[in-house]
Amino acid sequence: MRQSYFVCCKCHEAIDCTPEGYFTPGYGSNRDGSEKTCYACIAKDEAAEMLATGKGFLYINEKTREVSNWPGSLKFHVNRISRSFHNFAGKDGRVDFWFRGLGRDWHGVCIGDQQFSRVYALKVRV
């Protein structure tokens, strides 16, 4: 019989393996699969990493004007989107976008026909 819940290695909560609204198992795991982390803890870890380094990797959805982590547990509204030429991806192959999140302003870049994007914190003006 398949286990219907798991215990998060960070918050130690018992969590349903298929949370409502998700088509994925409800957790991320380390390389060997021995530790499982819930989406809420993944969002906290990714937010902390973004704040510490000023960089991150998120997915842009131009239709909903949102940017999020892979499971969608960390989301931000995109304020502005711009498309331009890219030497590898061609016409409109580069997407630049700007959003505010975690108390900072961010700029993201997506190259080619995909959603995976690099995001960078903008410098604070004094």
C-alpha cells in the first residue's frame, strides 16, 4: 500500500503526499531520496537564499504575470515585462521582467522558449 503522507525533514510536520491543487507528490527530496521537504519549507529556504545572495532561479508565467519557484509555493506578481532580440534565441527571444518581493526589487531574464529564469536583486538607491 502506498504511503499517503510524509514527514518534512525541516518542520517535522506530517504532510499529505498529493496536496490539493498540485499534480506533484507534495515534496522535494535530496539526491538519494532519504529526506523529504514540504513545499512551504522549500519556499522559505529559496526565499532565504535569494535574500542572502541577491540571486535566484524562478519560472515566469507571462499570461498570469507571475514568477514562482518550481512547485509554485513562492510566488510574486510581475510588474513589467519586456521582450527583445537575443543572438541565440532570435526575435523576441529574450524576456526581461521586474517584480517586487521579499522587501526588494528584482530583475529577471529568460532566454528562449522556456520559463526558467535567472533573477537578480536590484541595488538599493540611497
